[in-house]
Amino acid sequence: MSPASLSDLNFGADGLIPVVTQDARTGAVLMQAYADRAAVERTLATCEATYFSRSRGAQWIKGVTSGHTQRIVDVRMDCDGDSVLYRVEQTGGACHTGEYSCFYRSLLEGEPEAAAHHAATENGLDGTLERVYATITERLATLPETSYVARLHAGGLDRVLKKISEESGEVLLAAKNGDRAELATEVADLLFHTLFAMAEVGVAPADVAAVLRTREGKTGLKGPKEIG
């Protein structure tokens, strides 16, 4: 399959194409806007997310005035070439309201929380780590005064790494004592603080999953750590 190019894009009669912007680290959808050909060209050339404002009739670069910039990691087109995906590293909130994502309101009136709870109870950790990581990155972007993540950030990475060491010890003690409830609690604490350290350094759960996938199905004692 040949790589996509600008000539494959199908701009509308107004010369614009819809752009969906996604956080490359968390997978969260941040916003939806439009771009003309010049904006897409500039995005590709500079790795700065660039759009076209329909209301102002002019090109705009995300973060020029707010400081909430978007560094391009990848630009993709859909199968029909009539929409574009910007995968970015987001600094600050993507929404003009200050929210991490423009899609912060739900029409389901409480159902998302119920669905998340169902997924967590039915599928173990499936999706839970990604949601926790997304919350951590959101808090790091906005640093609310009452946020535990903000306090951890203010204390510096070394303090968090010390906390991870302490939580590891608690995991060992809980396992040694055979206390299932305590072990689950301590592992949760260890995972949370590990996810925080990952977010601070810029490592996403998907990066860890990619490493684990390379080890799946391998057996034996030779080479790197294996699963199976």
C-alpha cells in the first residue's frame, strides 16, 4: 500500500476539510476543527497544528495566543480522504474553556460512569489504566489547586519515585501476608504512582503495551524477558 499524500485529500466546495485532533499519548479526542490546503501544508512542514477558522476566514495556529500548543506526532487521512486526523502532544487544555478536551460534556446523563464501572468490573484492568492515565495527563495540563496530581507534580519527580519504592514495599508485605484485599489496594497505589511517573516522562500505556506485545507467545529462558 502506497503512502498517502496531499493530493489524496478531498477538500470540500469551501476548500476546507474536517480535522479531528487526538492526544497521541492518551488516545483522547481533543477537538474538531477545519483546515484548508495551506493549513495542512503548514502543519506538515512545521509540526505545529494549524487550522482554518471559518468564523474569521483566516488560518490559525493552535496555542499562539493561549500557549496551549499542539506538537504534531502524525497526520493521517481517513479511507475516503475527506477528513484528517492530527495526532498531537498537547500542552495545556485543548478547549478554549480551559478543559483538557472540547468533548467534556455527555448527553447520556450519568451513563458514562456506569459504563466505565461495568467495564472495570467485567474486564478487570481493560481500559482502566488508560482512563487513569488520561486523568493524570489532564490534571498535569491544568494543575487544579485541589488535585493530588498537582501536589505530586509540585513535589518533583524524585519524590514520586521514592513513593513508588515505598508502595513496592507495601505490595511485597501484603503478598507475603496473603492479604488479598490489602494486596489489591497496594497494587492499585503502585500502579497509580507508576502511571504518574510515566506521564511526567512522556511514556504512555500504549508504549508499555507495545513492549509486552513483542513478548507474547515467546517461551524459553534465552534473550530478553518473555511472557509464556
